Amino acid sequence: MRYRLPPGAEQGPRTWYLIRLHFRIVFAHDSGPGFTYVSGLTDGHGAAQAEFHLREAAGGGRRVIVRTLDLIEGSAKRTTSSRRINIDFKNYVQVAGVRPGRNEMTFKLEALGRTKVDRVMVFANSGLIVTHKSPAELRFHATPPTRQATTGDAFEIPFTVTNSGGRAAHDVSVAALALPRSVTPAGPAMRHFPLIAPGGRVQGSLRFVARTAGHYKIDLQAVGGAHFIDRPIEMEVVDPGSSLWETGRIAAAGAIIVAGLLCVGLSRRRRRETAAKGAGAD
């Protein structure tokens, strides 16, 4: 399917292009297990794809697991035993799939394993859509623990995820990638946020325990839609009673003492000023 875009056309930041992929797939009666993919492409660049995983059901028959992923509704999954399946969803076109002048939209079928497809019907309302809503845009910030981490005690790494885009972000998760050998989770290994509204923000933390002292690098990752954002956290873990731990305690105690002395000094100063004012009034 060929179409033309105006001069200067590009993907964002004011005008955005979506692809709508609406079709029906019919699997053959004798189809075996495997994977089938139906994709929509603009100028050869993939923009939307549906995955069909055919499996043999217990007791005979077939089970089809259908998955889609897009920047509007996030990930979707459903299971059916029907060999006729309708799919209708939208997604943002890739940057390279938008250009001024003549463009081409194509549809692609891939059948892997022992799957057999009888037919695919792409409906006439499939095509290009223009919108002024930008996709979700995630920003991920994480910081080291606020107190000195010691061996055997749980420590927290706080984080914030912000959505600065024009659409909601769905199914956002924050988790640690491969942890150092001596570090283990001290609670849920992942935090999940079903939705972050446009302009919205969520906060949380992940807890860990280190069995041995040392310098550690813990990589956190926020995942949502097409976003995979890594944030490395470098930190020191010390043994209780070590010089670093004692130094931290002394520094904290010193700060408390200084704060107390300041309060006492201010209180005495106020009393002297009050007394002086009283004497002047006499």
C-alpha cells in the first residue's frame, strides 16, 4: 500500500505517525505446533507485530497464545483454542519509517515450526494514523543507600520513574540485573507499576543484603514498552565495627553534638538578649 506524506514529515516532536494493524488469521485444521508472526512495516521497517504460539493442548486439540506489544497499550496476551483469530491494535511507526513524499506499507507473514496458515485477511481500515500525542517517555533515577551498608543487614536502593511523554506508560517494572555473587535480594526482586500517567511519577526501593564486605556495583533496570533504562549503583559494604563503619558513626555522632551545641548556644544568646532588653526597660 503506497501513500504520500507532506514535505518535512518526520516522527515527532509535534506530529506523530501510528500504524493500525487490523487482520484475521485462520490456521489450517492440520496445523502443528510452532510460532507464526504477522507484521506491518513502513518503508521496510517493522512497526507492528502479533505473535501466535501454537501448542498442543492437554487431552488433544490446539491452544494458541497470542501476544502483542505496542507503545500505546503496552503488552497484551490472551489464549484461545479457535483457529480463527482477529487482531486490531496500533503502534508508533519507527523514526526511519517516516519520510517526506512517497512511502510504502507492507504486511508480512512468517510461519515457523510445523504451523500452517490457511489465510490472512488484512482489513481496509488498516493503515497510517496521524496524532499529536507523543508516546510515553520514561526517565529513571536511582541513588545509593542513604546510610552506610553493613554485611548481614538489609540496605535499600531508592528509585524514581517519571513519565514525561503524552501517553500513559503501561506495565513498568524495576529490577536488578545480574547481582554480584555475595549480594541477594532482601525482599521482592522486582517492583511492578501497572500504569504511570502522562506527567506522573512513581517512587520505590529495592532491598538487598551483602554477605561480605567490599565495593559493589548493582545494576538496576527500568522496563516499560520499548524503554530499557539501566542505572548502575556503586557502593561500599563494610563489616560492623570496621574503621569505615566507626568513622561513619563518629561523624554522625559529631553532627548530632554540633547541632546540640548550636541549639544550646542559640538558647543562651536569646536569654542574654532578653535580659538586656529587660534591663534597658528599667
